[in-house]
Amino acid sequence: MAEKEDKTIENFTKQMRKNPWIASTIVLGVLVLVLLYLTLKGGGTISESEIGTKAVGFINAQLLQGAGTVTLDSVTEKNGLYEVLVIFNGQKVPAYFTKDGTYFVGTNIISTAENTVSPTTTPPPVEVPKSDKPTVELFVMTHCPYGTQAEKGIIPAIKALSGKIDFNIRFVHYFMHGDKEEQETYTQLCIREGQKDKYISYLECFLEAGNSSACLVKAGVNSAALSGCVKDKSKDYYASDSALSKSYGVQGSPTLVINGVQADFYPRSPASALQIICSAFNTSPSECSSTLSTANPSPGFGTSSSAASAGTASTGDAASCGTA
């Protein structure tokens, strides 16, 4: 019996290594079993100082790949993993590693060994259903650096396709960045629902530096109406987004959903966004021929970017703030 169980776990682990994108959609119970197996197979626990150094090196080299750098804030043990808080663009971002330092645990399970980024770690293309007027929904957290990256990438495509698609920024069903994220979510929901013509202008400003109060003024948002909405309606709006997030099986910020199906958004450049959305038209409009930037926006707030190819993905492109 033990030999049979070992063989089953071994086969499952091989499949995970062959198709690491599977981990982004499995439920918590399966992830716990995988982590337990990896822990039992690992080479023991390394120290907090060692994992801190290794985590920073891995994130900078493998995930960000030149699109910025992180520095170490702190390391704590949490639920059998190391939680490594790193500073990115002035924000604290959590990352999780197995205690032997062998695996990074996010929406994917990724080996921390050097030179592991390869085409085999890229999720396979998903066939997006076609329609005359695609419904496009980008699920994010307001302070997730990869969510803000995707927003910066998709906005130019949305502007190019104005009137040709039904588009909404939506919010995932959990928070990871404290009260500031929750409050900003309610603010954005109320602008989106009550003052929709101001929303993209507000969001573009917010993505520059995360300064909500200044951007409310710059976008001309009616503050009295906003205050009333945040008090009386925002949590109902969030409940609706949360229900959609759960129904689509969203497990990370960002997640792009087109015509009800999760679509791969790699890399996160405006050109890539346009290409992905335009694949969902029955008949592509002329706007799909627009020339947009192929540069990847940087994660987090700010306007910097890095060179990218619209048809090439990497582990860094796929990074997200996720939950199991």
C-alpha cells in the first residue's frame, strides 16, 4: 500500500512539474498535500536569514527580471512556510517559500533553482470564446503590484477599443494589503458604478503614485456622491464582484476574464492586451490593427516599463498576488 501511495504522489508531482500552471487553479486541500509532500522530500529547514537572502535573489532574478528590484523587510514562519516580506516600490509584498528553500509558493509552485525559467513554465494558450462585442473583465487588488501592472498594460487597449467591448475592472474576493487596499477598493467601486465617466481618468492617475486624494481632484470626482456611496453601497458592489470572482475561479491578481473564460495575459503590455482581446471578436474591428507599445509596464505604481515581445511570456510576466 505504501509503495502504491508513493507512486501516486510521484506521478502527481511529475505532472505538476510538467504543467506548473495547474497549481493556480487547484483548491487549498490539494495544495496543502503537495506542500506536505515537498516538505517531506526536502532537505530540511534553512534559517530565516538564509531564506531571506535566497528569496530576494530569486524574486529579482527570476520574477522581476530587470523590471525593478526588491529588498528584504522581514521573515516569519507561518503555517509551515516562510513568509518573506519584501519591499517593492515602497510597498510591502508577501512571498511564501517552503522551509527548505526549494520552492516558491504563490499561484504557481515554482522551483527556486537557478535557470529554471523556460517555455515549459508558460501556461498553454486558452481558447477564448468569440462574440460580436466581447465582455472583458480584469480582476485585481488595488495594491497588488502585478494587478497595477496589468491595469497599466490594458488601459491603452481599452481606449483603442472604446465602444467595441464591454469592459470592467473588477476586484478579487480577498484582500492581502491591509486596510488601505480595502478602502481603496470601495472608493474605486463607487467611482466605477456611480461616476463611470471619471473612472479611467482616476485610475490612470492612481496608478502613477497611489495618491487617491489627489487623483479624486484631478479626475473631477464628485466627493459628496462618492462619500455617500462608500458609506451605503460600496460593500454591496464588492459582494457582487466577489461572487463573480469566485464563480470564475479567480485565484490571483491579476486575472483576465473574456466572455466568461480566464484568458492568459502574458506579457502584460498594451500590444499583448489588444491582441488577446481582439482574438475574442467574431469579426475584428479596424481598431485591432492599432499599433500599441510592446513594453511591459513595471509592477507596482509608476510609469516605468521594460522591453517585451507581445508573443513571449516568462515566469516574471505571470507573477501575481494569489491565494490558494
